[in-house]
Amino acid sequence: MTQEELLEPEHGSQIVHRFFASYGETDQSGIVHHAVYLNWLEDARTALWRGRMPFAQIEREQRITMAVTTANLRFRRPARFDDDIAVECWVQRIQGARITTRYRVWRQKPEPEELLVEAEVVLACIDLNRMRPVRVPEDVLKHCDPFEK
């Protein structure tokens, strides 16, 4: 079960994606495997776009998609089975064909709240007909905060 809430922090619109770490995401010691965090980031980013614009519709109509070009994660503490997790996600910058998103992954419970991971993911806007980078479409930009552009 997940929950999303849109916030307006100092760096523009942001989503907080909430869920519990599942047993299938852990290793034998009950610690969440490092590769799982990329899925969590993707889920939060998808929720952010869903809350802002009809990105799937824009993707179908304009034949564009977003491809990850860079993913940097800084692991601070491990998440464990059944931890109450919150992933903060926001767009930091949009430049040309690139969208830079930032993340913070928190353990909410058991108390106290702990920062687990900080991450940055850079996406490139890709024209699916030519399989080449293209500028982020105006239909996407009009749904973004001026701070991000």
C-alpha cells in the first residue's frame, strides 16, 4: 500500500511516496538489497509526474520517453524488512533534453526518523521515432515550477 502527498518545499513541487519495505526486497539478514532503491526512486518519480501532468498521454501523443542517463546514490543507513519508508522526490533542474531529479529516502518508523539514502537521477528526453535526445517538450515544461527550468 502506498501513499503520495504533494508538497511545496523550498525547491519546488515535491512528492513523498510512502510504503513498507517488503520481505521480497530483502536479503537473508532482512536488509533491503541495494538495487531495490532504484525501483523505489522510479516509483516516486512516476508518482511525481502522475501528480503533475498526464505524462503517459504526452508520451503516446508525441512519441517521447525518458531514459535514465545517470544515477548516483549515497547510502547512509540500511532499510530493513517492514520499515515504514518515505521517498521524497523533486525536479531539481530542467535543461535542454535533461531532467535532473533528486531524492531522499527516509525510515519513518520505528522512531526516530532516519535518512537512509540521498540520490540524484538524470533523465534524457528521447524521441522514440528517431531514438535521439530532444528538448523537453513545452507540454511538460508548462507543468513545472519556474524554479526548475
